[in-house]
Amino acid sequence: MPHPFDTLIDTYLDNHIGIDACFLSKSLSDGLQQNILQLQKEDKMSAAGIGNNDVKDAAQKMRGDSIYWMDKKHDNIFEQEFLSQMEDFIGHLNDTCYTGINSYEFHYAVYEEGSSYKRHRDQFKTDNNRKFSLINYLNDDWLEEDGGQLLVYQNGTTQSIQPNAQKAVFFKSDEMEHEVIKANRRRMSVSGWLKRI
Ligand code: OGA
Ligand code: MN
């Protein structure tokens, strides 16, 4: 029996970059997208930092997105459904790949037109808890000319990934360098990390 998480895990095992074009259901992707628009209206999204020792100005040159952290305690059906799917994914990953993940964190992210995130890795120098990065895109009808592609660098090759709604990308946080090129329209996602603490 194929499992709903097989595509993401099998592509990860084959190529070190897992991609599933339909990881989230359309209704969940739509619901999370609406949450971001609502959070923006309520002025709850804030400029993202760059981790430990983050200095605001330096962070802003590095990345232009605004974020809001998810929390199971938030009384929101789509956020609950999303986090419960992530917990199922972690359970399946631990069962099939012996990854020993015991914690996670996810945030909404919005890149307004003109924003980007320079080339980086997701693991902090002083904290190696983040084992895997998992990014979920929420953008309907994204076109090449909309920019905002995720570029992932691996052994001298560059893979360019369109941030289309329902798509997930999965890779090891310590090894994969990546960047988000300038978005020419508002770009929405939920990014997160599977951790061993
Ligand atoms: C990040 C990140 C990539 C993307 O949040 O660390 O690299 O495609 N996001 O949104
Ligand atoms: Mn990153």
C-alpha cells in the first residue's frame, strides 16, 4: 500500500531534496493562505530574524520575509490540521528512517513583492537541534516570471523550485545551502524544522 508521505520521503532518499507537489490538500493550503492574509490584517506578522545573535539590520539585508510562529494552542482549525499532519509525518519518518525526531517548530512566512532570502543553511552554528527543513507553499497559479523560486545548491548543481500551492520541499538542515530569489508578487509559505533536542 502506498503511503501519503511516500513521495516526499522517496524523493528525499533519491536526491537529498524531497519534493511532493501535492503534500497539502487544496483546502488546507487555502485555509493557511487565508490565515496569513488575516494575520497581516491584524498586524501580527513581524520581520524575521536570522537566528542566534541576530542583529535586526543584518537580518533585514539577509532576508525580507515576515513571519508568525504556529502554536497548537492557537484555536484555528487549519493550523491544528497542519500541525497534526506534521506530527503524523514525523511519526512516519521516525518509523521508516529511524530519524529520532522529537520536536518541531513551524512558522507562516510572507515575502512581499521585492523580497528575498540570501543563500544560507538552516542550522545555527551554536545549535544543531534542527535536523530537517520542511517548507510548504501556498501560492496559487505561480508563474516563472513571478520569481521567488527556491534555489537549492548541491554538489555544484542548482535546483530551482517553484513555490506552488500544496507543494512541500524537504531536506537536511545542516547540509543543504539554499536561497529564495526575489519574488515579484506576494509569496506565502509555512516553513519549519524537525528537531532532535
Ligand atoms: C527559510 C527558507 C525557503 C522558502 O525559511 O529558512 O529558506 O522557499 N525558506 O521559503
Ligand atoms: Mn532556509
